[in-house]
Amino acid sequence: MADPARTHDLVVYGTTGFVGRLVAAHLASAAPAGLRVALAGRSRERLERARAQLPAAARDWPLVTADAADEASLAALAGSTRVLATTVGPYLRYGLPVVEACARAGTHYADLTGEVLFVRRAIDRTDAVARDTGARIVHACGYDSVPSDLSVLLLAERARADGAGGLGDVRLVATARGGFSGGTVDSARAQFEEVGRDPAARRLVGDPFSLSPDRGAEPDTPQPRDAVPPSRTPDGRWTAPFVMAPFNTRVVRRSNALQDWAYGRGLRYGELQGCGRGPAGAVAAAALTAGLAGFVGAMALPPTRALLDRVLPDPGSGPDERTRARGWFRSVVDATTEGGRQYRATVAGRGDPGYAATAVMIGETALALAVDGDRLPARAGSLTPATALGTVLADRLRAAGHTYEVAEQPHRQAP
């Protein structure tokens, strides 16, 4: 497990932030004995305060100071560890130097980004370097986009094992309860600002294959729209647009392409937000659709974005412990194969999805990179959770209390 050429096996960069503390707390209970874990951030004083608030198992972990604006300190940080998990965002502003340092050092990397522009730039700058050094660069290791990415992988593997052919129509319907943090708002703000300045960035964000490793080789298969009016599923559930769909769907399509379209070149993947049944569900779907459209419109314009800044949470804030504990998430993913057989994946877990559950997801991702190397897919470069970790991560998350299930369904109307 240990590499004598490196001081640490796993470093959490951003421990002084809201999510970083949650990740470190999870690792304090989940890391195996003997794993050399360290905590990193810009300020040693703040790191010491954060460490003092962690469970007893973490209070003797070493501290490392590093600044995303200081290339030398990032190079030293990346070179000191086998795995770096970073929660320092918005990644579009602060993340590229970190991922570049890891790629150059051959250090496995995991983040929590939900930003298309950042991932695209990270791919372009680091994929070839990381493949040369052997680094696994794994983006989107939280609620963005682990449930989406792993559920489609598991569906494709089950269909293949059954001789049912590749996947065709696949639709995820997400339901959840949780809080909202300033870090999420700040990441959205950073991307909206960039899109507002740069028409090329706007076109990239709107491209359903924007994260493809080879855009020209992508099939002409039409993809579901991300922004859709309220609608009702065949089993009576009302749905609305899902705020994470414009990112998650690109990650899933990248996973398909990185595996030579193993899920199927006819894959049509979309995501929706579940809003319940009956009249109450219809009202909720209409309200959510209008609210999301209003939020996107306000964030797209500098004057209204400035007004929102006065009322939205500040960076570094997040839901309290009670809210995190009461949260939950559930994603139901229905798939029809090329042969007409139908499958359903169910992914679920307790805890606020964006924070409590996300801390588990990236924590287990980092542990898989640090501990399970011999069982991981033989890939390096800029990857996704499904292509870097495969079923190893699904197994780890099941052991941590999350649900990942796939079952064939009786024949019904295709989704």
C-alpha cells in the first residue's frame, strides 16, 4: 500500500472548507489502519483548528500547506502523496493548477466538480500527460455524478451479461431532500460568468457531447433535452428539469465513449427531477420548472446575478448537521436495450446528497484509488468514476450503506 518515495498515501486538499471537513471526518472512520492520510489547505492555523474538530482518529494526521495560486507548493503537495482528493472550488477558478500538478507527478486525483467548462479544460490540458505518468484523474466524484455514472455502467453490464444488447433509451429520475451551500452557488456563478463572456464557452456547455474524448467520432444519435416542460412518466410520476442534468449527462456520455461506446452507440441518456404524483405532483413540477428557469435567467445577467448574491449562501457555508442527517437521495434509472428488454437501476442513500452523501462518495473514491489499485480498470488519464473505478466503487458504496441495484423489469411502455 505505502510508497516509500511518497510521504503520504492520501491527502484531502481543502480540509478547512465545509465539504473538506466532512470528507476528512468520513475518512477518519473509513480509512484502513496504516493508511497515511494528511490534511492540506492554505493556512496552517485554520488546518489546526479544522483537525481539532475531527474524530480522534484524525487528530494526529499531518498537515500540509499549499496554495492553488503557488505552483511550487502545489508541485510539492502532489509529489508528496499517491492520491489527492480536492474540495477546493470553484474548480473553474482554482482547480486547473491542482489537476495539472497531479497529472505531472503521476498522482491519482479526485474532485467534486459539476462544471462542464472546468472538466473540458482539464481534459485538454492533462489527459495526455496523465496517461504518460499513470495518473488517474477522476472528476465528478460526488452526487455530481457518481449515482448517474455508476447506475448506467451497472445497467450496461447487466444487459451485456444477459445477452440483451446495448442500451437505447435510458432515463434517470432523481428525488432527494437536502440543503444548499454557498460553494455550489459559487461554482454555478463562475460558470455563468464565463459563459456570459465567451460565446464559445456557451456553445460548449450546450453541446450534449461536450466532454467526449473524440467529438467527431460521436454517433448522430439525438439526445434528450436538458430543459424540458413538466411531464408525466408512464407510471404516473410528474417530472421537471433536473438541475444537474446538463453536467451528469455529459459525464455518462464520456464514460460510454471512453469505453469505445460499450454501452451502445444508440444510447440516449437523459435526467429528470421527480416531483410526485397526482395534482400535487403536477403543481410541484410546474413550480420547479418555473423556479429553475428564473434562477438560470437571473444568474445569466450580471445585474440580476449581483442581486442574487445578496440573498444566496456565502462560499464556505452549508446545511447544519440536523439537515444533513435528515437528508436522503434516490435515483431510479429505467433503460430499454437494443433488444427491447427493460431494466431498472435504483441508487439511494441516507444523508444530505450534496454534503453528507457526497463526502462518502469522494471519500470512498479516494480510498479505492489508494487501496484497490490492483482491482481497478487498467486506465490512466482524464477519467470518470465509472471508467476509473468501475464496480469497485459501487461495492465500496454499498458497504458504506448506499444502494446500487439492477433488476430486469416486466415488459412495459419504453421510457
